[in-house]
Amino acid sequence: MASNMPATRDLLETPVQPTDAAVTVQGERFRRYLSAERIKKRVAEMGKTIARDYATTTPILVSVLNGAFMYTADLMRAIDTDCEIDFIKLSSYGDEKVSSGEVRELKSVDAELEGRDVLVVEDIVDTGLSMEFMKRRLAEYNPASLRVSTLLHKPTATEPDLTLDYVGFRIPDLFVIGYGLDYGQLARNLSDIYILDEG
Ligand code: 5GP
């Protein structure tokens, strides 16, 4: 073990999650915006609605890496009917807080989607470019149906024609982190969602 690693006892005594109302990541201050409790409640509601809507079929969830991994794990457990999972990875913001406007597919789905009921599971829709790209890309597989779910949506930033079937929370057009969402790859492990503090 590297000499600068803390002893196991110290690790156990360290709080797993910061409980503060604000966190600083890479020199930027973020304030707590959605608590883990609130997220849990909303994800449970979404799972119930999705289970009801797909009661007569076995949908395949297509989770968008990396940001949606935590939301996907919770959403899937909230769906109490048969469902499957696969993953897709698109190019993201990198280490920036604004979209580059360019979307590329970094990892495609492995499952056979033709004739399947596909539900995209995305963490956040900002400009909507990634979701538009994904809908077009997944439609090429000729699924029986294609719907999208996103935990967060910034409506004022999004192309108005984009249809989102299941939305967790509508939020202001500000950068958010936590619950799978990163800033320069950090902060994904926060249980709450934090929003950039402009004040
Ligand atoms: P869009 O294509 O809708 O502009 O952006 C989609 C992707 O950008 C999301 O999947 C996510 O990776 C990233 N993104 C957009 N807004 C935010 C944000 O507020 N915080 C973080 N961490 N990522 C974001």
C-alpha cells in the first residue's frame, strides 16, 4: 500500500459524504440544490410511472455513461417489472462547464435493439444536442419504440422541439454536480446535487 494511504481505521472514521450545504470543487463553489432524499423520492415516482407504462413488455434501458450511472442504478431498482440494461457513451463536456456543441459516440450499445422497447436513461439535458444525437443514432436500430428519460432538464437551454418523455426535475440553466454528475471528473460521488453558486 502506498505510504500516504490513510489507515483503515481513519477511513472508517471519515464521513463518506460531506454534509455541508456547500462544496468547493476545483476552486468553484456549489450550493446544495437537491437533497439525496428528494432525489430518491422523485426517482421512485419515475420508476413507478415507467413500470406502469411498460407493464406489458420488457423494455431495455440504455444508460448514458458516465453521468447517468447512479441515476440508472436507482431508477432500475424502482422499476418493479422486467427490464434489461445496456450502455452507450457519448463525448461530453470534458473538463469544461459549457457544451462544445460537438457530439461523438465513444461506445455503442451491445444489445440487439431491433424490435425492442428502448428507454434512454440520461442524467441531464442541457442544449439537447446529445439527446437529439442519441435519438437519431438509436432509431437506426429500428426499435419498436424509443422514449427518453432524464433526471434533470434545463428547459431554457434546450432546443424547444426535443421531446422528453420522463423528466425528474426542471432546473435553471446553471452547472450542477453530484449524484453521478462531474466537474472535471470529480464530485460524481456526492449523494446530493449541487448547483454553481453565482453569488
Ligand atoms: P447537452 O448535449 O444537452 O448540452 O448536454 C448533455 C451532456 O452534457 C450531459 O449528458 C452531461 O454530460 C453534460 N452536462 C450538461 N449540463 C451539465 C451540468 O450542469 N453539469 C454537468 N456535470 N454536466 C452537464
